[in-house]
Amino acid sequence: MKIKAYALFKKDFHSELRTRYAVNSLVMFIIVAISVILFSIGNERISQGLTGGLFWVVIFFSAMSGLARAFVSEEERGTTLVLQLIASPSTIFSGKLLFNLILVFMMNIVIALLYSAMFDAFVIKNFLLFLVTFLLGNIGLAISSTIIAAIIAKAGSKGTLYPVLSFPILLPLILLLVHLTLNSLDGTSFEQSIFELAMVACYDVIMLSASYMLFDFVWKD
């Protein structure tokens, strides 16, 4: 299973290197989103709280522009039936999840670097808390985006359906991540944020378990 999942990841990785569809969409949206924020605030100095909130807003909408391709590309190329014949549903989901994990981490590292360089108020005082929040948040974002991409793959209006389904599922995660990011900017101790971190970890575990249980039905229907 692990070998097949890695082979599927390699297929998607090499396909993305050839087309660069998801990468180009993500890069352009990141540049446009951050530029719009910079032009909007002008010379005004925004608060740390607003900066931390906008950080995850940019990440959320950037994810909406690129992560939906995980299963849509298989439907467009007509390779869905082939994957159903050669690999189990759990293997397919594992390969797609691994690809989305790599894509999410690459995207969000770029956003974090650009954000910290362009916004003076984005100064992290508790780096350990921010790092753990960043890691858990990216994992949850990748898991949720992968199963949502599988659900909308066979729908007619894929472009509009993806953000509609993503918003209620990702909203609890985004709210927790914003709160934890504000804590890291304020210098709140790691121990004081352990409850919120545990909730994010629980979200990741629940979404991962639910995704593997439901994917078999989603993939074959």
C-alpha cells in the first residue's frame, strides 16, 4: 500500500511539474492577495491582531485556488477508472493526501516568509507556539481539502462547489489557528495555549479518520 501510494504521489508530482497548474494558481493568488492587502492599508499601521487574522485568510483563499485539483484532474484526464482498478481507495487517498501535504507546506512557508517581510506588525514572540500551530494547521488544511476535492470531483460546478463545502468544514480550524497565531504574536506561553492546540490536533485526527472511512463510498459512487 505504501509503495502504491508513493507511486501515485510521484505521478501527481511529475504531472504538476509538467503543467504547473496548481503551483501557478497558488503563486498568482498569493501575490495578488498580499498586494491587495498592502495597497488597501497604504501607509496605515495595522494591529497585530488584524495581521494575524489576515495571515490565515490569505492561506485559506490561496488553498481554495489550488488544492481542488487533487481529484478533478483525474476526472478531466479520464484516469479515474484506471485508478479504481489498480489501487485500493485507501491507497489512492494516501497518495493524494501526501501530494496535498507537500503542496500546502510549500505554499504556506512562502506565505509566511512574504508576510513576515512585508508586514512590520507580524512579529512572532513565541516561535515554538507558532511552529506547532503552523504544522498542525497545515496538516488539517491538507486533510480537509483532499476529502472535499474527492467529493466535488464528479460534480458539474466544481469551481463554485469547492469553497462552498470548504468554508463550514474549515471554519472551526481557521478560527482556532487565528487565535493561536495571535497568542504567538502576543508572546503567550505554550502552556496557556495547550487547550487550543489539543483541539486542533483533535480536529486533524477526526478529519483523517472520517476521510479514510468515507473515501471508499465517495470514490466508488
